Amino acid sequence: MDEQIIELYAHVTRTACLRMTPQHLAALQSSLDQTSCLSARLQWDRKATAHAEMFNLLADAVAEALPSSLLSSATGRVHDLMITVGPAADGITLNARRRLLTLIRAGDADGAAEEIERHLRVLSFMGRLASAAPPRNDTNVPRGGGRVAACSGHHRDER
């Protein structure tokens, strides 16, 4: 992930924090709760998409301030990075999202921007490592056929 996207999302996060409405906060919390319910091991594609949704929700809070095509493209790059890194990024991402939501609720725009920068840099580093690693033989990993327990908003995350 290039520096421009990291800086763009730091700016988006800072601006979103300043413009956050109760509806935006509720949407961020709901997205986090729903993402926590998905199994990273069995449903990584869905979970990566749900994680990337957070960036769309932040972009919604600054909709009139930045072009949506720019934000949509950047969110797509984050999603691609999540897919590349794989389920190893799940815990890191969930914790970063929880910290981000806490900072946004506190109105700490600079702290929230720093959190998103730090998170995207870690993901970027993990993506470089994953891209450099030899291909894995995942024949022993179940592919979506497993049963996933229902989640009632509590952190029921099966990895």
C-alpha cells in the first residue's frame, strides 16, 4: 500500500472524527459487531470485505469533503491488501477497529488518524511479507463448508 493511501485515510479519519454523527457511530459499532461474528478461518473473503467496510463508513462521514471515486478506489486497495494478508490480520484488525472507535467516540481526531495510519502500515508490512512468502499448500484448511456459530452481537469470533 502506498503512502498516499495511508495519508488519505489518515485525513479521512481525522475529518470523519470531527463530523461524526450518532448515526455514523452506530454504523461503525454495528459493522464491528457484525465483523466480529464472522469466522476468519472459514469465511476470510467475507470477513475481509466486512473489515474494509469500515473505510466506506468513514468515507460516508466525509462524503461531501472528498471525491467518492477516490475513496472507493482506496477502499478497494485496502480490501485487496486484507485478502493478500489473509486471516493472520484478523485479530490485529479487530483490535485496531476497537481502538479507533474508542478514539472517535472520545473526539480524538489526531489519535484516530494516528491509529488508522499505524494500522495501515502494519497491514502493508504484512502484505509485503505475504507477497514474498512461497505459496502455501492449504489442502488441510476447510473451505467454507464448516458450521459457524450464531453471533448475537457478542464477540464470537472463530479463527
